[in-house]
Amino acid sequence: TLLHSALIGFINGVQSCWTPSTFYCFQDVHVMIFVGFGFLMTFLQRYGFSSVGFNFLIAAFSLQWATLMQGFFHGMHHGKIHVGVTSMINADFCTGSVLISFGAVLGKTSPVQLLVMAIFEVTLFAVNEFILLTILGANDAGGSMTIHTFGAYFGLVVTRVLYRPNLDKSKHRNSSVYHSDLFAMIGTIYLWMFWPSFNSAITNYGDPQHRTAMNTYYSLASCTLATFAFSALVNPEGKLDMVHIQNAALAGGVAVGTAGEMMLTPFGSMIVGFLAGTISVLGYKYLTPVLESKLKIQDTCGIHNLHGMPGVLGAVVGAVTSALASPAVYGNGLQRVFADGEPGEWNAQSRGGFQAISLVVTLGMALIGGLVTGFILKLPIYGAPPDTHCFEDGLYWEVPGEEEGHHELNEVATPNETEKLNS
Amino acid sequence: TLLHSALIGFINGVQSCWTPSTFYCFQDVHVMIFVGFGFLMTFLQRYGFSSVGFNFLIAAFSLQWATLMQGFFHGMHHGKIHVGVTSMINADFCTGSVLISFGAVLGKTSPVQLLVMAIFEVTLFAVNEFILLTILGANDAGGSMTIHTFGAYFGLVVTRVLYRPNLDKSKHRNSSVYHSDLFAMIGTIYLWMFWPSFNSAITNYGDPQHRTAMNTYYSLASCTLATFAFSALVNPEGKLDMVHIQNAALAGGVAVGTAGEMMLTPFGSMIVGFLAGTISVLGYKYLTPVLESKLKIQDTCGIHNLHGMPGVLGAVVGAVTSALASPAVYGNGLQRVFADGEPGEWNAQSRGGFQAISLVVTLGMALIGGLVTGFILKLPIYGAPPDTHCFEDGLYWEVPGEEEGHHELNEVATPNETEKLNS
Amino acid sequence: TLLHSALIGFINGVQSCWTPSTFYCFQDVHVMIFVGFGFLMTFLQRYGFSSVGFNFLIAAFSLQWATLMQGFFHGMHHGKIHVGVTSMINADFCTGSVLISFGAVLGKTSPVQLLVMAIFEVTLFAVNEFILLTILGANDAGGSMTIHTFGAYFGLVVTRVLYRPNLDKSKHRNSSVYHSDLFAMIGTIYLWMFWPSFNSAITNYGDPQHRTAMNTYYSLASCTLATFAFSALVNPEGKLDMVHIQNAALAGGVAVGTAGEMMLTPFGSMIVGFLAGTISVLGYKYLTPVLESKLKIQDTCGIHNLHGMPGVLGAVVGAVTSALASPAVYGNGLQRVFADGEPGEWNAQSRGGFQAISLVVTLGMALIGGLVTGFILKLPIYGAPPDTHCFEDGLYWEVPGEEEGHHELNEVATPNETEKLNS
């Protein structure tokens, strides 16, 4: 009957905590989820409808399911689920983790498979989040662990279980064209810009929120420079690769997701961002091909490079920064950042230890959860695309012709153009 | 001399009411008007310049005219028009209604016709808004009636009067191509994301604003699921249709425009959103073709499905929810939602009745106003496009060639590509 | 050792001044810098990756360098640089000026040249800003002088020094295609919408901020109408030109950058916006070709029309409005707008004079700075593109094929389409 009363509470709706600062952060996070993730994945030449459309579908589904699951695990008051701006932000965060996993299986799954994956992943996300934030008292405002590490390794295990040996039959479609890369940049830029809002959305108002936004901003700026530099360095002709710019430039936001609200300092954030951008580019260049050929992990968007490794880096940075935190540096602000930062009771080493344990728990939950979910998704009942038709919108969408536009042009073509066409 | 002193007041400029919360809501609404509406209409293959460009033109014009008209009817203080963030939001709302009507006549009208339509529609919008909000004391914060129902039926009558029997001569251009559908999704997603800001922009600060944002959010999430489900269900092959996703997924925001600030509850919002998405998809599939063939209503964007029916649904939901409102449920908040919610004087049935009357007034104003405006627009003096050149940018814009890009590629083509091209 | 302690201060990070209103203005400004400028320049048919990518690179670099330079010149407290939301906004402003100059040399410079340009331009920007705001006590909240005039004339001199007599070898690529113009409109619309936030971001909270946002809004609305009108008027067939709509419609925001926080009144703002739009369109039509043929200034984006002339107009409007300011009009608000607006000490003519001097200083700094920087950039060590490969992504980017998409379509083509293709 707890579930029942929770549902009743949800149905009645209890509202509170309205502040402009949380609401505009919510809108920024919302933009990242729907525009950022949605358009980031439109880089595939014939999978734009599905990228932005399925992103839309599973996000709209996940945020509802997340409101119930997160409410059930840690949003209950007197048997009712409290909803409000904070629950909306948290639901978007949980959705983000599902969309990360979506990136690994992009182009190889049916919408029904994605919805089933969301059901399991959201539920496990809420459990993991409950263990980390409530039981272990961990700090993870920007979700390096709960969102990025969890979503990435969950998705990687799922795509491993769903391994397709004959995927190269669709290989010619598993790449971008000129315009699709520009659409993808819309996603990248929006994710990049609003990441300060993302990481600071549920931090404490005032100094902690301010610090989180700034640390994220400096980390991203530095990460972007590292990305451009290494993208050119690893290319034999010194050319830049859009895959790196679209993805690795964002790793700096992932890597300060845990420590962002701590006294990382601008210079510290920049170092973290630089490291994140570097390992992300190197991952795309050298690690992803190995993962596919040796470990049979077909990771369409390279989420291991954007969310996996930078997420783990963020967790480690968070653990180290916690272990170094002291009242001497934070003053009265210690308690505003760390739940157990009460004067006289503060034990930095212990806090750092709990942060490290949180990473291990997250990895465990992601691996086991992904394994189980992967086998469930492998059942041949969801209308998954055949190996010959992966990365192709036409299977699930009414796709208009591409050429029409050019033909029509002639009707109002200038004399000059008509001449050219006739000759 | 009232007009004169109003203009003087406008010229002098009186400012007040600056709060962060209203200003960021204004910016979100602004995004919906210029990016949301503008890109939503770029789905046509050869009408992208006009869609986003004319949207830009008539929006920039309408918001100025609306500031004067709305100021004249209900923003006067001591003979001067008060301007400020609130007047800017209200002007954007009024502009939204013109852009809805634009959707019905999209591709079949000249920019001059659109500006003339805006002059009349803005004026009537201000009159209707004055009757509803000031005389009848109606609630309509998100504008299910004032914006959506009014704009939709006004536009439908205009397009009926401007009926073109030979429009099929341009039929081959009245459709999308792959990239134009992706541009349109930019519009859809922005409208979807910021609708909570839209509906809550002029509600009372605190609980009513919070509740409006949440009800809108849940309604849209549920509406999106209904849209995907019914889009696949009504297709013989089970494929999704971009027209539905781009439009019907937004109907949930329209349908809670009146009742959003009331105690609709999350579950109630979801039911409303589900209904809105369903009738919208069914409308696109079954009703629009009938409207065109039987009633001679050529509705380019299908505004009847996105704004017309969901707007009426929203008005009805608002009337019913008002009629059920009681101090027992709202407590002290009743007066913050309903202007006549004073303790001891509250009469829910009467309030519900006035809401219903408001819908009737709105429909009447829209039908008569659209009829008159339509006949004015039919005068052959505005440079309307011929039947053979509808849905075509080339008539009003300097259009660059489409093919150039491909030819240029060769100059720096890699050896591999050059080989392919030579063979 | 001042530099040393400044760096230490930066490394330690001092935070303050967190308010929701400054933070959401920051996010809006951020959108203008990364999406606005980035996509505005994607109009070139084969330079989209570089436009949005190099914009990303030099913006991420400039904001870091600007934080140090601006901090060094006017953000020091006790030998440390104060960083926070305000410094983030100011760094974005400085970045904006570099991106304006980028517009002049777009397509003709290597990324290394752009970074070197940014190093010099950011430094000089900080010096000029220090002279104007701190020494001369000038008002320039929206940066008509510090950002637009400075960035425009700096960039124009740089492109003059880098004059390429044989640029017509790349002429066929120095134009848009249909889709690239739509991508550019994304940039235009975002710049247009968020300009009220831009101009008001660092004004005083309350009335001055409110007034700035409104003046900018009215100026832009009026400017847009002027742009459409004159774009059609100067075309022999009465057709609209996308170049004008994309650029000139924004000149109204530039032109109220100085006077926006003053009592310009809505009507005054509209006059300024109308003038700005008019001179901008006329500049694109008649002046730009002359600048290129007679003065050898190759201005790719036409920044002289969007930022140069409207920036000077804005400076003049600011000087005149200051010279007319009086306690009778501003009441107690005079001191909130003008730093030297203390009762009894206010001298409007003197203020107007200092504003005029500020413009002269800015022009001088821009011309000399641009000259020196231009010659530094002319050194043949930065990998600048040859005349035959300007406006071409392929030199610096791994560019995917364009045609792939069309071929793939056939594989899942409907019977109808296949038939058409076979015949």
C-alpha cells in the first residue's frame, strides 16, 4: 500500500520549492536533454528522424517513469510523492542517463527495445542514486557517477550483449554527411553552453551554486582547447575531426560533475577539463576501434569516451577533492557542500572513502543491470532492425524523398541556371 | 485624445514590474515565437526562407502593434500606456496567435497580405482578450482560448475565404524533404521545452506559477507518448509520421493553457495531454483531408489539429476545473488563482459558466473577424502568389543555387572520392 | 609580482555576486556567443565546419584569456583577480568583439592565425575598456563602442592588411546554398532574441536593467521592419535578400548598446533601430562593393554594416542622450545610470563630451591595434589557406562526402520511388 499511497500522492500533486533560480536551471537542463542529446545524435546520415525522434520519445517516457521511481525511493513524505521543480530536474537527470545508453545502441534498436531499456535503467538509476546520495551520503551534484558513469557502462554492457557480428552490412550508413554534422553541432553547442546550469541545478543556492557554475565553465573552456589540439595532433594530415569536436569538447563538463561544487579552483578545473578532453580524443582515436574488434563492444556514439572515462575521472577527482577538504579552506561553507560537514564531526578521509565506494557501487550496478537488461532486450520480440538495415530511418519512419527539392528548383530557375541544366 | 495621450505615454515609456522570474519567462516565450514557430514551419521543401523569414517579419511587426492595441484596451493608466516586461510577454502572446493563423495560409500568401492580416488580427485579439479577461473575468493564463482557439479559427476562416481550387498545381512542393523535416524539429522541440514557461509566464508568482509549469510539463510528456503511439497505430505499416511528431506532440501544451494554473493534478494533466495528442493525430490523419475536400479549408500546417481542437479542449477543461474548484481544495490559494475567489463570494458554477461563455465569445470573434479579414485579403492588390507558384521561396527571395556545394567538393576531393567520381 | 599575485588569485578563485538575474543573463549571452555568432557564419556553402568550429575554438580560448586580461586591468582586489558571474559575462563580451573581427577575415585565415589575433585583440580590448569605463567613466553597458565599434574596425584593418588580390579564385565558394542560409538563420534569430539580455546583462538591477531590455527590444523590432522594407526596395525585382535579413535586422541591437540604459524611450529606441537597419541594408548593397574594389577591404560577413556603422551610430546616440540627461527626467535614478550622476555634481554636457571622446579613443585603438596585428598575421608561418582554397572546410577538417545520403535512400526506397529511379 506504500506504492498505492505514493501513486495517490502523485495524483494529488504536492508542490513547493518554487524559486526562479531552480526553474531557469530546469529549463536549461531541459534544453540539454531534448535539444542537446537529440541533435548530438543526428550526425548519422540517414538516422536523423530516429535520433531526434526516439530521443524525444524515450525522454518523454523516462521523465514520467523517473518521477515515480525517484519519488518512491527518496521523494516520499507521509506516503505521498512530492513533485515540483526539483523532482522535474531530477527526472531530467535520470533521463540523461538513459539517453547516454541510447548513444551506445543508436541505430541498432527498435523504439520498443528502447522503451524497455528505459524501464529497467530508470529503476536501477533510482536505486543507485538512493544508495549513493541517501545511504552513502555521497556528493554528486552534476552526476559524474549517478548519470554519466552509470549510463555509460550500463549502455556499453547492453550493446555488448546485443553484439551484431554482421553489422558491417550497414557500415556505409554508419557515418555522417556534411549537413548532418552541422545538425549535430547544434546539440554539442547547447550541451556545452548549459552544462554550468546542469551541474549547479541542484546544488545549494548561493556560493556552492556559483562555484559549481564557474568550475564547470572553466573546465569546459580548457577541455575545448585540449580537444582541438589533440584532434589535430592525432591526425596524420593535422586535420580536425568533427567526431572529436562534437563529443570530446564536452568531456570537461562530465569530469567536474562530482567535484564542481567543491573548492576545485578555476585552475584546478582547467586541469581536470584538459585531462578529460585529452583522454576523450585519444579514446575515440585508439580505444574505440579496439573495444569493437577485441571486446565486441559496438559503441555508436563513443559514449565510453564522452561519458565513461570522463565520468570515472570525475568520480576520482571528487573523491580526492573531498579527501582534501577542510574547514580551513571552506570556512562556514563546509556544511553547505558536504552533508556531513558539521563542525567537529568532519572527517575528510572518510568522506573521500565514501566517494570512492560510491564509484565502485555505481560500476557494479551498471554492469549487472546492463547485463540483465541486455539479455531481456535480446528476446526476438521487439522488432529490432536486421543487420542490413541498421542506421536507417526508413524502417520506422515515413521518409520523404531527398531529391524533390532539386527538381523543383528548375521551375523558377533563373535563365542562367536553366541554360546550365539544358546543356 | 485618449489615443493621443496613449501614444504619448508609449513614447515616454513607463517602466515597472522588473523581476528576474518574469524576464526569463519572457525570453523563453520569445524563443517560442521566433525559433519555435519560425522553424516549425520550415518543413516545406522550398519555403524555408519564407517560413522563418516571414515569421520573423510579422512577429516583429505584430509585437509593436500589439503593444499599442493591448495597451489601449487594458494597459492604460492616467492616459498613458504602461510598458514593461509584462507588456512584452503579452505582446508576444498576441503575436503567437497571428503566427498560428499564418500556419493555415502558409505558402499561399504574400508578405503584404500577412502584414494586413496581422493588423486586423492583433486588433481583434486585443478586443477579445479585453472581453474575456477584464469583462468576463476569465482565467486563461496560457491562452487556450485567447491565443490558440482564436488564432486557429481566425486562420481557418481566412484560408477558407482565400480558397484556391487549383492549388494542386503546386502540390509537388507542398511536402517536406529529409533536411527540412529536421529543421522543423528544431521548432517543435523548442516549443515543447519552453511551454511550461509560456503557460506560467503571467500567472501569479509562487504556487500558481509552479503549478502551471508542472501541469504543462506532465501534459506534454503524456501527449508525446500518445502521439507516437497513435502515429504508428494509424499507419498501415506501423511507421511513424513526422507531421504528427512535429505537431501533435505539442497539443498537450495547448490543452492545459486555461486550466494549467488550477488544481488539475499531475494525473489530471496527463489525461488531458493524452487526449490532446490523440485527437490531434486523428485529426491529421482523418479530419484534415475531409476539411480540404468537403469544406474547402486548405490548412497548410494543420493548425486545426494542433491549435483548434486542443484549444477548445483546453477551454472546456478550464471551465470544468473552475466549476469544480472549492476553498476546501485550494485553501488560501483560491484568490491567487481566480480573480473572484474571495472568501464568501466564491461561486464555482458561476465561474465555470463564465469560462464557457468566454469560449463562445472567442469562437464568435474568430469566425467573424476571419471572415471580414479574409475578404479584405482577397482584394487583388497584395501580390499574392499564383496557384502554380505557391510554397515557393523564389517568388519573394533571392534564392541561391542548391547544387553548387556538390560541385565544389571535387576540388578538394580525396583521391578515393575523385576516383569514384571519374569512374 | 602583480601579475604573479593576480595569477595566484585566479588560481585560488574568489567568488561572489551570485544572483539568479545575472546568471540567466550570462547563459543568454553565452548562447549568443556560441550559437549566435557560430551559426550566423555558417551561411557559406563549404565553410560550415570552420564557421561553427573555429568560432567554438576561439571563443573558448578568448574567454579564458579575457578573464586574465580584464582581471588584470580592472578586476584586481588585494592583488587577486576576482572571478564570478560578472567576470564570466565580461569575458563573453570581450570574446564577442574577437568574433566580430573573425567575421571580416572568415574563410581566409587558418585557426592559428585566429588564435594569434585573439591574443592581441583581447589584450587591447581590455586596455580600451579600462580607458573608457574606468578612466573616462563612460557608459557602454551593451558595448556599442567597446565591443562593436572596436571589434569591427579592428577586424576591417586586419582584413585590409591581409588583402588578397587573387581572392576571386575562390569566389564561387564565397556564397551560400539553400540549407546553409537556413543554418545561418538559427544564428540570427538567437542573436536577435537574446540581445535584450546582452545589453542589460551588466546594468544595475531594477529600473536600469528593465529599461535596457525594453529599449533593445523596441529597437530590434523596428530595425527588423526597416530591414525587410529596404531589402525589397533596393532589389530591382523587389525580392528580399537573405544577407540583409540575417545581418541588418540585428543592427538595432548594436545601435542601442550605449544608450540602452538611458531614457531613450520606446519611441526613441524605434527611431534608432529604424536608422540602424536602414544604413545597414544600404551598406550591404552599396558600400561593401566599394570598400572591396576601392579600399581593398574584403569583409566576408559585412561586419562594417552590422557592427561598424551601427556601433558608431550607437556611440553617437549615447553621447547625445547623455548630454540631454537631467535630474528632472531621471529623478533619483540618475546616479544608478551614470557613475558621476551625483546630485549637485551632474554636468550633462561634460558627460556627453566624455562619451564622444570614448568613441574617438576606441576608433584609434582599433585602427592601430588592427594594423599591428594584421602585419603580425601576415608572417607566412601560420598555414594560411592559398587563394584557391579559401572558404573551404577541406583544408582543415576531415570532410565527409555529401552524396552518400542520396544513394543509400534507394535501398529502402518504396516501390514507387524505385520505379521513378529506374525509368
